[in-house]
Amino acid sequence: SLQQDSFLFTLLSFLGFGLLLAFTPCVFPMIPILSGIIIGQGKDITQRKAFLLSFSFVFASALTYTIFGVLAALFGSNLQADFQAPWLIYLFSALFVALAFSMFDFYHIELPKSLQARLHNASDKHRDGSYIGAGLMGVFSSLIVGPCVAAPLAAALIYIGQTGDVLLGGSALFMMGLGMGVPLLIIGASAGTLLPKAGHWLNASKAVFGVIMLAVAIWMLGRVISAEIHLLLWAILSIISAIYLQALEPLTTVCSGWKKLWKGIGIILLSYGLLMLIGLSMGNTNPLQPLKGINSVNTETKNSQASLDFQAIHSLSDLQAALQTADKNQQTVMLDFYADWCISCKEMEAYTLTDPQVMQKLSALRLLRVDMTENTAEHQALLKAFKLIGPPAILFFQQQKELQHKRVIGFQSAEDFLLSIPDS
């Protein structure tokens, strides 16, 4: 979704992610550090002085995350195509599962005690009340707290690595750092009078991030595992999450509105998980449409997917021969770069290429497809020839020349894709 959004919306999204992270126990240690700086100024400290100290603290912390984002973008810009290798997808998925379990307190991820002590001692030297000192404290604090938010931070860095955009990477992580620091800025603006207390709600918010990490792992595995197993994993996650939300437990006579809300969400998740299991037994594989095909109309639509006949292209020589044949027959050519591990490719196939109007317009074209699931050297040569990073990408040709203004990169809805298809 973020890859399709504007630069500004992506920055706002990462600001929102930072705000969510601010309500986890990971950020709570920053509060006494900052409050110590403010209180250390004495009773006569003004709100302006307290806010500026807090801003220096948060700004320096956000800059630290910005460096992470820039490095991720630089690293990813060279290797983002390799990130689609099945073994890497398995590795990242396992990483997200491990990080999720840490969010559930099965174990803790933190810096070695000796290094934590050194950072803490170094930070003590800069409790002088100056803006530079507050900024250095922010840097040290982000280094101490960073491993605690490793799970959501890893998700952000992997996304930035996939984009390969240095400006986006640095800006997005900076906004996330600012979002994490919003509560600290509020404390600064109040001159330290607003100091929230730790409570059970902080652990609950951390568990939410754990579920999100498991969802990311399942989403990534969808590229390399069968669609049936993928749907089963979504069903399992929904049902188990519902059980933890006490969907099957009766409400007490007197209970809070929050408990009723969580139970309601749990019942919804439980119901949806059961629907996915029913859909799986019917042969469906789409988590968003688990009961698709339950009536004859949907069944006809499902069966009509086979009407698009793609010619397989394995190399540049295959493509050249197909283009020459199409040119002799005065046909417009559509070349589709596809892979089983490409989520957007599957979205295009499920929602766009099955649209009746799209299929009717494509019937006059010669359809070619490069299946990059194995990602061979010949496939890489095809990508390089057209200066592509990877699938999904759809190119159109007339008279053996590409219509570059019609090139489609990423997912497009059926309505937009109809406008991209050239007249034959």
C-alpha cells in the first residue's frame, strides 16, 4: 500500500507508526531520562526552556533513526532485487516471528549489559542542562531503546530497503522518530508535570505489535508458499488472536466497556478465521474473499481466468522472436513480468486481469509472460534490458518497439489499467 502512496502520505504513515510505538514499554525508559534533564534545571524552569530541551532530545533521537533509514536505502538500492530470493524471504519471515515472540515476552532482545552500562555512563556526562547535552542524551537513549523496538524498526527498515530511495528512507525514519517523541514533547511543554505511569495497557500495546509482526511474516511467506498454506496461516493467526482476546470467555456481570470492545473484536476475528477455514475447504485461496465461488456467478468468473492465454518467454531471444511474429500479424504485444513470490503480481492477476472489460480489451493483443519465480540469469538479462528492478511490470509493444508511456509498474486497478492498454 505504501509503495502506491504519495511521498507525503508515506511520511505521515511513518509518523503514525512512531506514535503507536510511543505507547509501548520500549519508549517508557526515555521518560525518566528526559524528566531528569528537566527537573535538573530546578523549580524555576520555564515551559519554553523545558520544551526546547525536550525538542533537542527528540530531534537528536530522530536523527539517529534517520541514519538507519539512509543506510537501509543505500543497502537496499543495490540488493532489493535479491531481497525477493526465496531463502531471504524465509529468513526475514523467521526474523519477524522471532521478533514477535520477543514482543510477547517469551524472551527479551537487548544490548549486552556491559555495553548498556557504558552508554549509560557516557550519557551521565551530558546531564548539564544544555541543548547539546539534551541532544546527546537523545542519541544515547535511542541506542539504548533501539533494540527494544527492533521488531517494528526492522519492518520499517526492510520496507525502506525495498524502495531503495535514500530521501524517502531518511525522511520516513526521521518522521517515525518524531512520532515516538511526541509524548516526550508533551512532557516538555508541561515542564515535566505530565508524567504517565506504567501500567498493564503498555504491555497490551506491545502484544498488538507482536500480532502485527506475525501478520508481516505470513504476508511475506505468501510469496513462496502455496496459496492453501498461506490462507491456513491467516486463519490460524485470526483464531488464536481471538482466543487471547477472550472471544470464547463469558463476560462478567460487571465489566468495563473496554473488555466488551476487545471481546467484540475477538468475536469478529474468530468468525473471520472460521470463514477462511471454510473457504479453504471449498478450494479458495484468497484471504480477502474466503467464500468466493459459493454461488454460480462467482464460479463462472473464477473459471473464466483461464481464458487469458500467455506465451511463456524465457530469454531475450524468445522475446525478439515473439515480437517479430506479432509484427507480421500486426498485433500489439503485452509483456507481463510475473513471479509467484510477487504479491502485487498476484493482485493484478486476481483483481485486474480477471475483469471482464480488461479481458475483452486484451483479447486483441498478443500476451507474453516472463515468469521470474526462479529468477534465472536469463530473467535478470530481461530486466536489465528494460531497466527494471523486478516484477510486477507490464510493457506494451507495437512494431517491435516499446510504448514507454504505457509502461505499468506495480499494481493497477481495472479502471486504471484499461486506460493503460493501447488500442490495437
